[in-house]
Amino acid sequence: MSKVVFSDWAEEWLEYKRRYVKESTYANYLIFMRNQLIPALGNEYIGDINSAKIQEKIDWWAEKGRIDGRGGLSQKTVRDIVTILKMCIRDYAKTNRQEPPFFTVKYPPAKGRKRMDILSHEQQENLLAVIRQDKGYETLGYALSLYTGIRIGELCALKWADIDMEKRQIIIDKTLQRIYLKGRDNKKGKTKIIITSPKSENAVRNIPISEALLELLKSRACTEREKYLLTGTEKYIEPRLYRKHYRKFLIENQAEYIRFHGLRHTFATRCVEHGANYKAVSELLGHASVDLTLNLYVHPQWEEKRKCVELI
């Protein structure tokens, strides 16, 4: 490859990608480039970036890569950074009609998986009982997550027009998120709210409404279809603020604390516990594959393992 400095091509590549990827995807490319890749490899010639140099950076990112100085990045984050790096370099090769390079690298072992937040049956019923006593739109969202497994960004983007009580289904075809656009030369950038299609094709889906959820929806239904479900107005609430409201609600009602995403985990766990078809659970959650659902939620119990070895 010719002697082109990586940082120069990276900026050109980012401008090219801006035109062809979702705004949220571009924001991820931009952050990883400005925070990690350009500081680490910006002065290197593209032709000099090889597997050994990438491996050196992988080891450093895993140990000290956090920009707040509090240790290393997760294996998934490091993989994402390297994926963007490889994409950028290979696009350079294709643009210049060169043979794309092949990199061989290894990743440090993933750190132990964090304990998944899941409500017990009793905790779940207690929380739903408190939600039923409340008449607000915000608490309706907590129930919606427990009954459907909807993601918080999808929930914040939901309008009453997306709720079809006659057909008893919820249409999920958009998500709301705040993205961070960092300025050039690592100067502080701005954030903005965007409402866009969900993270993958699988995330666009229809979710059936159960009897229990239908009753709650009818009790708080808004006749103006273009209003947001969580506010009852034409103004949305963003995920960050909605999480604050959720934490406040739990404290005020002395309810068991669980991260908001734990409501989604609880829904999926209950489905699996009651013998639901794994493919159906995967589609309800909007997962990219059944494998992801199996890895997250299907864990054989000790007695099931014992039955397996007794078969031999």
C-alpha cells in the first residue's frame, strides 16, 4: 500500500460512510475512530499497519483502553473497534484497487458475564400490583416491558398509533436514542435525539398483546393516536430521563431495584421457564438469531444435566 497516513484516510472514510449508513451507525464509527483508533494508529502509514501492531493495540485497549482511565474495555468493545479498523483499511485497498490485507489477531478472554437482573415471581407480581394502582403513562411503560420484552429505545418511540387493540398487537418499527457526535480534533461535540428504524431487520416486529396487558392499555388509552405512549403528549421522553423516572418510582414504592433492561430479561426468562418455543421468544425479543436467545436465557438446570448423563 502507498504511504498514506491512517488519520488522513480515516477522516475521508468517515465522510464517505456518513452517506451510506444509519446516523446511529455513523455515530459509533465516529466515536471509536476519534476516541480509540486515530489516537492509537493515526500517525501510522496504512501500509505499515499489520497484525502485530493491531495485536499490540488490542492488548492495550483490553487493559487500559477506557478514556476515563478506569481500566480496560470489554472484549466486545475491543472487537467492535477492530472490526471498524479492518473495514476502514480494506475499503482503502478496494478504493485503490489493491489486494485487501488479511489480519490475524487474538482477543483476551472475555471477563466473567455479569449476573443477569431478573425479578423473582413474587417480585414481579408485587411490581405489577403497584403499577396497576398508578394511573400514569410512565408506569404503563414498565408493565409493557414486563409483558412484551420491548427495549427502552423502542418503548420511548412508541405512539398510541402503534397500538392496535382490535387486532391485539403492538407494532415495533422505530427506536429513539441519543447519539453523540464528537467534533474534529477530539473537541467536545454535541448530542442529539434521533428516531430511526430499530437496530436490525429482526427488531422490526409485531408483538401480541396479552389479556392482562390489554386491560392495562384500555384503562389508560389515549384517543389521540399521534401522542407518545409514555407521555400522553406529542413530546417524547428520552431513555436517559425515563430511567431516572423508573428509579424514582421504585424508591418511592419501596420496590425491589432492578435495572430497566432487567424487565426485558424477566420477560424472556418467564417465557423460557413456561416452555415457550425458543424461535418465538427470539422473534418477540427482536434478536438477530435464535442462538443469541439460547445463549442468554436457556440454561439447563442441574437435574436436567443429571438426566443427560444417566442416559449414557
